[in-house]
Amino acid sequence: MTCAACVNSVEGILKKLPGVNRAVVALATSLGEVEYDPTAISKDEIVQAIEDAGFEAALVQSSEQDKALLGLIGLHTERDVNLLYDILRKTEGLRQFDVNSVRAEVEITFDPEVVGLRSVVDIIDMESSGRLKAHVQNPYVRSSSNDAQEASKMLHLLRSSLFLSIPVFFMRMVCPHISFINSFLLMHCGPFRIGDLLKWMLVSVVQFVVGKRFYVAAYRALRHGSTNMDVLVVLGTTATYVYSVCALLYGAFTGFHPPMYFETSAMIITFVLLGKYLEVLAKGRTSDAIKKLVELVPATAILLLKYKDGKYAGEKEIDALLIQPGDVLKVLPGSKIPADGIVTWGTSHVDESMVTGESASICKEVSSSVIGGTMNLNGILHIQAAKVGSGTVLSQIISLVETAQMSKAPIQKFADYVAGIFVPIVITLSLLTFCTWFVCGTLGAYPNSWVSETSNCFVFSLMFSISVVVIACPCALGLATPTAVMVATGVGANHGVLVKGGDALERAQNVNYIIFDKTGTLTQGKATVTTTKVFSGMDVGDFLTLVASAEASSEHPLAKAILDYAFHFHFFGKLPSSKDDVKKRKEDAFSQWLLEVADFSALPGKGVQCLINGKMILVGNRTLISENGVNIPEEAESFLVDMELNAKTGILVAYDGDFIGLMGVTDPLKREAAVVIEGLKKMGIYPVMVTGDNWRTALAVAKEIGIEDVRAEVMPAGKADVIRSFQKDGSVVAMVGDGINDSPALAAADVGMAIGAGTDIAIEAADYVLVRNNLEDVITAIDLSRKTFSRIRWNYFFAMAYNIVAIPVAAGALFPFTGLQMPPWLAGACMAFSSVSVVCSSLLLRRYRKPRLTTVLQITVE
């Protein structure tokens, strides 16, 4: 594909196919994603439809779980192929298989409940006595090899074209000044001059052998009612070639030799191929981010083998793509962790910066979770694989980045519209150019001195017309947005900021309001109980047991804080020192000291209620207590107000209709919160805090970090209403939440940012996933969006300005005043380099650096 018109053509063809529900094609990645009904159409038929339309296509990856593509080493002869067929036929659980002996691949469909992929690989190895070695084909490696093949193919064509074009150019420009060569070229062979015959032969090979790809692509595009860059190249070069052949024949049979322009068509094709080759190389650089992420996963893993009784039996090196959930893997110091899992033995420090962006190494010990692709630094670890394949964090990040690169930003619609009308407009302008110069020359509107003695009015007009066709470039417009979005999403992933699409990237640049959830977003999400006060004469230990029993079934962060506080109150100093023993004793203790609960229900934004010993217990905020008709004593009320003024959240407790006590919980603010809020204000964004907490606590927290606009005592569902109230005047609203109970608000916002996602990448409601639990990434996300769209606007300006300036110059608009005439071969060179320059402009985004808060706040550090 060369331009946005090609993308529209392929998408249109795919969407018309029976059984295809959705099709998205991306120019920058040269990838298409098709959602289809396999009962109505097959993968091969989809590929064939694309190839019939004039494009080359190959399957890269399928989401079907029971299918796999295996590469084979040792598949050389017919005997090897027959051996493979025999092995596969005998293998239980294989539903079907398709061997491609040319590519040394086999696609298998298997029953995962009967046979595993690793078993199939082992069976092929064992049954062939080691002659055949199978391995799972990595779709990303295959995609990279396709890119490399495309670049290699383009380089071969370019070399061939150069090898044939340079002699033609040499004969035209240099040989006339070397007398003995010139006299040889002017010698006749029949009616033709030797020089003219040589040029004709060489250029014919360039035009129809090297340039065959342009003819094929142009024919198929026109057959489907669309036009693209290939149509322009074919028109320009064919017009030059046909004219030159006619001039050659005319000179041979009349003796009058008009000027010939064989070198023009050869040089146009050469320059276009040079531009395409450079473009393929540059576009390959835009996908470096995905390549780097893919390379994080090690190629092999050390599998620990065990006997049925669980004893250690040895170890075996296996392909990392063959790891299965439950496998115990050995990770050596300095090697990468091959899958997401849990540490079962050993201690070490792990560098997770390549996935999360967190620079400090993290200590891992028994029961710690680890992420595939991260680096084990100094100790040996045994890990049990929990998530493999597409379920790993790294695979989800790669999938997110790919999805973002496949999506189209709304600004892209402009390029798609222009691409649809560009080629017809250029051809019309070319015809107008020819007609204007030819008619004016025929009528004597310009002096004869403008036309060289060896030329005539027709040739003079034709050269201007060809230059117009060749210089126009729709590619630059088509590449302006997707290449920039592609680089930006990759750069974001490297900084722990995952963007879910070009549309989200486009909206984030215009954010007016940014709404923060309080708990877990502005605060650390590590709530601790600081105060406990009983007002009923009940023993503190009994009070804590009662509250902890009620909160044990809740998943709220405050419930966890209350549970931990009560546990430590009862068992402090009574637990063993070993961590494993602590965990076991803690689980045992929980089952013994907590009271039995009935009819438990969590009330969002209020608290919990349940029955203990047949009596109703309420644990929550003021609203919950008041709604149930429980009176709060004045002493408790004044104590509660003091706590709230000190930014503590009050948890009130009522039992059997009586108020019995309260607890004060505090959640420390993130250290960067105040500075980030100040930074957002400097960027022209108005921060707002929305929380379910009471007004006094909310205002105290907001005052500490510098937020003026606060919405307190808001239920989770009410946060979405707050966002809509800001959107009424057309403002763009961003929501930053921790993704736990903020999904409605994240979905309602124009830009939803889930912060502190860590390993939970698949947050459906968010447009941005900020992997680290750091508010500075909010500024990074918005700044990256602004820088990206500044670059896209510059790309569009250049692409539009190039065509607006270049086409009139090629048409000869300056010729009457300056005598400047652009030869068609130079026009071809300009066209080739215009698209390359746009891709290189997008590549400048790779130099993006996160904004430092000192720069945002304009603080000078001495």
C-alpha cells in the first residue's frame, strides 16, 4: 500500500466480503485486522481477495486458540514431508493439519484437552529420531521477516533500475562531449542510430520489467474503481516512453530526429523506487517500540521436571512459547523472566523498568508475583507460570500498542477524503497544463525562443504535463497521521503510558478539566487506622472484633485497613518470625477470631451492613448511620469534626440500633500530588477533585494539594454525572481514577486515565493506562498528546504546502518570469523524497523526553 487511497480500497474490498464483520487497515504498519465468521469465509479466501485487488498479503496471526503455526527445521526432501505426514496422522488430538513444504511450516488444529502444543512438538522430535525439529512461529518475528523481505525486494529493484538507468543518463548527458563515443553512438544500424537503440532497449527493461509492479498495482486499482500513486507513476512514465518511441520511429523513417526523453521515464522509476525503499526503512523504524517489547521475552526457558510424587527430576530447556500454566521454571541471575507467575523458591531483585517504567529494582521472594520479560538481577528464582501467551502483561501491552496503531485519529479523515479525489484532480490539472501551453504555443502567445530548436510546441507542453503528474504526491498526506501516532504510542509504552488509540491521543491535547478521584489516585491508597474511640462502654478488643467481622467480606481499601488494625491489636507479638509461618498462622487466626456474619451487603458510597449474633451492625459514613435512624452523641460528633478537619475519614459504627464508636482512617497523599496539580494549572488545565468522602475531609485534602474545586459525598455512579456537568459547555474533560470503582466515570469522560494499573493492563473503560502509580504520568500523557499533534499538523502543513507549491512550479507557472522549467525526472525525485521526509519528521518523536516538573513549573534549580 502506498497511500490513503490504497487503505480505503483494501478496507472497502474486505468489508464487502461475505462473513466479514469488521475490517481495519493501517498504512503505517501495513497490517489489517479482520473480524470474520469462519463458517462463511476462510482465511485463505480473505488473503486471496486482497491479492486480487493488487496487493500482496499474508496471514500474520489468528486469535483461534486451538490453532498453531509450527516452523520445521530439517524438512528438505519428499521423504521428510512423508515422514511428517505419518507422525501427524498418528498423533492423538490433532483434528487437522496443513503442511507447507516450501515455507517449511505446518498449521495444526488440535484439541487442547487431549494434546498440548508442547506435546506435539516433542512427538515430532521423538518420532523422527531428531531429524525434524518443530518450533512455534512467533507472529511478530514473522511480521518482521515480511518487513525485511519487502525492504530486500525494493532494494533489488532499485539496484536493477540504477544499473540500467545510469548508462542511459550517461549517454544523454556525458557522451555528447566525448567525441569518439559520440561518433560511435551516432552510427546507424539499419534505419536506427546505435545510441537510440541502446537507450530503447535499456529503458524498455526498466519500464516493463523493473516497473512491472507499478503497472500491476495501477491496473488492479483502476479495476476496483480507485486511483493511487501507482496510477500517476504509470501515466507519467508511459507518456514519456510512448512519446520517445514514436519520436525514435519518426526519426528513423523521415531522417528528422525530434528530441527523445528515454532517460526521463527511467530516472522517474529509479527515483520513485529510491523513495519507496527509504520509506520502507523509515516505516520499519516507527515500529521499533513493538519490536523492543517483543524482544523482552526470552526465546527459551528452563523447565524444572518433577516425578509424580513431586520430587525434582532434572531440568530441560524449552521454547518460551511452549510454556503452559502451572509449569515451574528456573530463572538464573542476569536472565529474563519468561512468563508471568509466582515465586515458589528463592529471593532476588528484579528490574521491571522495561515494562512498568519503574526505575528502582524490586525485591522478590516466595509468593511474590513476577512479570514476564523483566530482568532477574542477582539471585536464582523458581517461578510457577500463571499466565502465558496472550494473557501475560507484556502481551497485553503489545496488544494495546498494536490496537492504538491500527486505530485512526479523527484528523485522518481529512487525508482519507483528499486521497479519494487527489489523483483525478492531478490528472485534470495535467491535461489543463498541456492544453494551455499547447494552445498558447499554437496561437503564438509566447515567443518561439522559449521552445528549443530541436523541440516543438507539442513536446514542450507534454514535458510540463508529465512533470505535473509525476511531482504530485498523495503518499505524504496519507502517512502524516498514522506514522506519528505509531511512533507516539510506542514512545508512550516505553514511558509506562499506554494509549488505546489515535482518537484518545487527539482528544487529550485539548483537555480543559481534569477530574481526580481521591482515594488511591491523589492518595497512596494505603489507608491506616490512626484513632479508635468507643462510646458505649464496650471493650476496645470486642469493638474491633465486631467491626473487623463486618468488614471482612468487603473489598474496599478502608475495610482492609480496619481488618489489619484489628488483627495487629489482637495478635501483636504473638506471631512467628518466618514469613511463610506468619501467613499460615494469620489465615488460621482469621478463621478463629472473626465472628460469623449473615445477610452481608456492601452499600456503595456508604459502607456495609450485616447481622452478627442476630443483631444488625452498620459500619460506614454519616449517611448510612442517619438513614437507619441512629442518633450520634454530641461528644462523638465533635470528635468526628476534629478528625475530618485534620483530613481523616471517620468510620462510624452502630450495633443493634445504638451508636457504639468510631474510627479515624487516614490515607497519606502522594508526595508528587501538589506539584502535579500546580503543573497542570501551568499547562492551562483546571483540576477538580471528586470523592465519596465527607466534605470536611475532602476540603482539607484539597487545600493541602492546591485544588479549589471539590465535589464530596459523591456516589460512584454520581461521578459520571459530575463529568457530564462539565461537558455541557463543550469542554473536554479527563478523568483520572484507579480503575477499581471508577469505570462509569472513566467511560463518561472524554479521556479516561486509569492510574496505578500495574499489571492490570486490560482496563476496558480507560483510554489511557498509566502503568506506574505516579501522578507525573498524567502530565506525560497530556504533553505527549500535544507534542504528537503538533508534529501531525506540521506533517500536514508540509504535505499540503509541497503539493500546493510543487504542482504550479511543475506546470511552468514560473517559466515566463524566470525561465525555470522542472524536468520530469527531477519532479520524480521531489515526489519520492516528499513522503520520506514526512516519515522522518514523525520519527523525530522518538526523541521525546518526559517533561520535568521543574520545567513545567518554570522553577530554576540553583
